[in-house]
Amino acid sequence: MKRLYLLSLVAALTCCQTNGLPDFPEVGEPYAVTSGPHDHLLANYFGIDAWSPDGRYLAILETDVNGRLVQEGEEATLALVDLQDGNKVIPIAKTLCWNFQEAAMFHWLPWEDGACVYNDCRDGRFVSVVYNWKTGAERIIPYPVSAVSKDGTVAVSLNYARLRLCRPDYGYAGKGQDPQRKVVWPENDGLWVVNMRTGEGRLILSVSSAATQMTRIADPAGLAYFCHTVISKNAKKIFFLARTVENLDEQVAQFGHVKVWQTSAFTIDVDGQNLRRCYPNGWEGSHFNWLDDETLAVTARWNAGKCWAHTIFKVGEEEKVRHLAPGVLDWDGHLVFSPNGQFLCSDGYWNANKEREWVLIRVEDEAVKSLGTYFVPEEYREQYSRCDLHARWRSDGSQIAFNSVHEGSRQVYVCDVKWK
């Protein structure tokens, strides 16, 4: 309740006087663009534009799975919502590589009308499918994508079978990759960069190569791995998280999932040069978004790990990290810059009232405005099938989309945005 009061107070002060600062946009009430009987979610991770380049279609997944981890062989339907034809749902493909967090990592490809890429399992292997939904033409790339550059030319790939072991809600079921379960620090796996035109991939950083800068473990029952990648706007740098998990099997046996891990946040050039730690030990790192080619917003632990902070820093000037609205934003949120870079929206995990908070932050003066709270029914609180809001902006700033269960089922919502 204290945080909600602070948010209301900051919003009230913001309305009184802006002192030449950019006005907060008017964010309309959310409305559902999908409906039952099936559950729906946006087809990619937070911060990734799900709108087609012309703004007409919104990419989603459709499923009847709920309340548990997705199992091997369970397909989801990849579909488009036609926002100009009564929100008509147009199925375009099926995929075996999906989860409730990152969905199928769908990305629109700007080089051709109707072109996109999504992850799937073909002939027993985890791959990405370059597909034109208008012509039906497809091409298989032998690497699943974890991130794709804005121009669609470069992708980052990870081992989703290893992720299934360490963070099952982010990995894929099946034997589509070798998880190397008995190798704590693999030398032949890690961060891959893929040419989306040719399909050729190159290992730019092995997990073992980053070991000296990560929390070191020798536990044979533990694993080190990479996750959560995002490419800078000019396709020159990659942000990613590197994690170590001890007593993997014991944690799963005791808690039903991996509960404790150590995190280091890094940036690296796409050619594998200039690996940099983003924070000192103990700061970890969680959710992230690039503002431009040098500046990142990341939620991280600070104050000896006692609380979370929303932070902004420049690559190469990590020691000048800026904490946004201390005391108000001391929580782990999914940070996404508005297209004009003047605002961040952030949604968090459910609070004591089982509600997710969603806010808009003016970057320049750290003023915060509430965008509402969204109740999470009990059936959607299961660890592996939880429904995070995972908001993302339309590229022209005119809309924000998110997933939610506040009306009783998992559906996709849109807010119209008006700029003053």
C-alpha cells in the first residue's frame, strides 16, 4: 500500500507542474483484442514489437495449456489479430517451441512484406523458421533465435534445452539441442550470433570463457548458462545475463523448480569483442531494454542486494549508473522505453494483494504515474505458466500491448496512447 500511495503522490505532483518537461501521454483504458474459449498471449518476449510494420496485425499465440509447464509435443497456434477487421484471429502456423514467458520469440522481418521469424522444432531439432505468411514461403535456420536486430539481419541464439533444465519456464521441451547436463562450464556452447540472410552461425562467447567474471561454482550438480539477450538498436552490441545454479536437482526436488541462482549482467560486441560486466558483484541484473546504441535500462539489486532498483547506464560508463525514483521503484519490473525515449513503462510481479502494478516513468525527472493494477486469479499463479504483463510499445508510440488474466482468462490487451 505504501508504494501505491507514493505512486499516487508522484502522479499528483506531476500533474501540477511540469517545468518544461515532456507531458505524460494519455494512456487509454485497456481493451481485449482476443477472447475465449482459448487462452492467448503475445507471440514474443516483453519489449519486442508484436505489430506488423504497417500496424495492422498483432502477433499472438493461442493455446489450451494452462496451470503447468508446456510438455514435449504440445503445439501452440501462431496467429495474427487483424486490428482493422474486428480483431479477427488469423492462424498462420503451429509451433512446438514455445513457453509462457518468451512465447515463440516471434519477430517481424522488415525486408519483405509479410516476413517473420519464429522458433519451432523440425526433424527433432530446435530451429527458427523464416516465414512469409502471405506467400507461404519458408526457410529453416538451424538455430533458435533469442533476439533479432531491428533491421532483421542479425540474431542471437542460445541453448534452449539447457535453459529447460535451469529455468524450465524459459526453455523448450524435447531433445532439440544437447543440454550438456554433466558439463558445468561448456566450451562449445554459449552465445551464438546468426546471419539471418544466410543462416550461418558463430559461437562468439562460450560459457567457459566468461567463467572468471561469473560466480564460480564447482558443483557437478550445478550448471552455468546464458539467457535473456537483447541487441542494441544499431545491431552492434548485445546485452545478456549469465547465471550459475548450484544443487540443481536438489532445488527441483525441494521446491519443484530452480529457486536460487547467481546472476551477472554483461554487454558484448556482436563480433565477440569487448565483454563488459554491467554491475559489481551482488548487483545481479534482471529485466532490460536498450534506449539507443549505448544506453540501457536494467532492473538490478543494490544496497548489498537488499532491494531492487530501476537503473540506467551507458556502456563504458557503468560506474555512473543512475537509480530511478528510489523508494518508489524498488521492485523488479519489465522495463521498456517509449519509442521517443522520454518514458519507460514497467510492470512488476504480483504483490500481497495478488495484483500486478504497471507504471509509466518520465526518464528526465523520474516522475512516476500509475497505469493501473491487474489482479491475478489463483489458477494463473503457477510458476511455469504465470502470466506476466510483459508490455511493449507499438513502434510509432500510438499503442501499448500486454498480456493479462485480470478478467479471468489469459488474453491480449491494447491501450491507445495519445501524445500531447
